[in-house]
Amino acid sequence: MSSTAIRYLLARPLAIPFAGGLLLVAALILIDCPNGPICPVIDKGLAAGLDTYLHLPVPAGPDIRPPAASLVPLALSGAVWLILTAVFILRRPLLPVASLLLLAVMIGADILLVQIKGWLVSPSLPLLSVLLYTLFLTGFGSLPLRLRRSFRMHRQGNFQQRVLELLATLVETRDPSCIGHIARMQNYVRVLAERLARGGRHAAILTPRYRELLVLLCPLHDIGKAAVRDAVLLKRDRLTEEETVEMQRHVEHGEALLQAVNWRAVDREFVELALDIIGSHHERWDGGGYPRGLRGEEIPLAGRIVAVAEIYDALISRRCYKNAYTREQSRAILMKGKGTSFEPALADAFLEVEEELWKISLTYSDTADMLEGMRP
């Protein structure tokens, strides 16, 4: 479907039921001719049923009916289109009930005509109109509305992502050298997760939905730094023991921020993954991390992936307390943590995609002069 057609449907969501219903009824009218392939068969079957089960013999042939009777099916088909369209617009859940009522009314009217007049006005066209138009509205009538809803949810999702990125950036940009950190982190995480999803023991967990949420929520990993004093967060010298403890508590602050909100039940998927990221991205594979000293598989996979991405960005980027390491130095330091700081499978995955991560670091670099210190 072209973008022009999609925009038209989004702007006019009732175009399909209106136009589609008219075309459907028009097509059925063309079929309902004296030698038509469908309607005469239905008429004969209905006449036979009335004779067999209700003992109402129906004379065969159109010559027993007055000329005006031929207009009745057309009028009924138009009424079907009008009634079903109105029900679809005003009370869509009642569409099946309305269809059944229309079928019952038309069959009852035909039986009444047979009893009173002794002739059968063909019900085939209105009956087919009811059945096919109901199926059409059920299958395709809501398409524009579903498109509009999907488009609105897509825009809402983009807005939510931008809000998350903005909140995280407000925290990070207290250090002006970290302006590109969020964009780099999201792309590092995306590349690492996609590599792990292509094979290996984590592929079953890293579904497209999981990866999408992981990239969406990873900017929140250091949201707790909003509670850390500038004197500690931006300090250029080595932190004291007390300052180190204060800095490490940003994990607990971040978790507390999320847990303080009365989230809806439908938000739990987001909240639980965000808590995994915030609470475990400073844990180490050997158990030497913080805040809980988790070890190995105890560390949520989301936290393990974000940890690799964050350490790589910390190494290859300039900070207020250090200059950037070169590409080779960053790669060597990170791989030195294989089996201690990081899960071995994740370290191997990093090595396989390191070229792509390096290009990401250049694309979303903080400053031009920083790149000079990063050149291999």
C-alpha cells in the first residue's frame, strides 16, 4: 500500500466501509439477472425449503409476480447497506446481531408474501448483501481505524523514547563531555544484542521485542546520577572512599526512582527490564561488582549487555577525569575483563562487532578534538 493511500485512509477512516459496501452491493445487483449463476439457485433452494418444511408451495417462474416486485430486492439491498453501515459507525459490536436480525426479517417477509400473495420475491440479493457485507466490514472495515491506531501508537512510542532519552541526557549532560553518550549506548546495545540473537545460548531470550525494549530503556541505566552531587560527579581527581560510595549509590537511587511511581499493570514489562538494567549494569561476572555482588548467571542478561556497552564507551570517550583511550587500548582493556568483569560469550561477541562499535563511536562523538585522541 502506497504512502498516499495510507494517508488517505488515516484521514478518511470510513472510506472503506462506505465505498466498499456500495461496490459490493452494485456487484451483487449485476449478478442478480434472470440468467444469473447464483441467485436463481438460492431462490429455487428457498422455494423447495418452504414447500418441504412449511408446506408453502411457491409457483416457479417470474411471470407470476407483478413487475414492481423486481424492484424490491434492489430496495432491500440498499436498505441493508444503509443499516449495516450505520450500525458499523455507531455501534460496531452490534454488527453480528444486526446482521442476524436482517436475515430473519427478510426471510420472514418472504414467507409472509408467499402466504398472502402466493408468490416469492427473490431474497437472494439482500441475503447475499447481508452476509457478504457483514464479512467485508468484519475483515476490512476496521482497517483504516487499525492503521490510525497503529500510527498513533507508533508516534506515541517515538515520543516516549525521546522523553526517556531527554531525561537520561539531562543527567548525563551535567558533564558536557557526555553529550553523545546516550546515542552511542543505544547503538552499542543494539549491535551487541543483535549479534547475540543470531546464535548461541542467549538467542531464545533476545527476541525482537526484548531487543526493542532493551534499546529503548538502556538510556535509563545511570538515571540515579541525578542524586549525585556535582562535586562528586564532575570531580577531576581520584574519588575518596566516601565519594566512591556516594557515586556507587546512584544505582540504588535509580531503582528507587522507578519504584516510587505507582505503575500500571501494563507497564510492568517496561519497569522490570528497566530495573534489571539500572540495578545490574555495574555487577561483574566474577561477583566483584556492586551493589549486590551478583555472580555469573545471577546477573540479568540486560545488565550484562549494558555493562559491556558502558565500559567500552567509558574507555573510548573522553571524560572530565580522563582522556580517551585509543581504539586498540580500549579493545585490549575490555577483552582483559573476559571471564572476570564480563561474561565470556559477551566479550567474544564484542570482539566480533568491535569494528561496527568503533564506527558508532565516531558517528556520535562528543567533540571533534576528542577524536584525535581516539585515532588508532
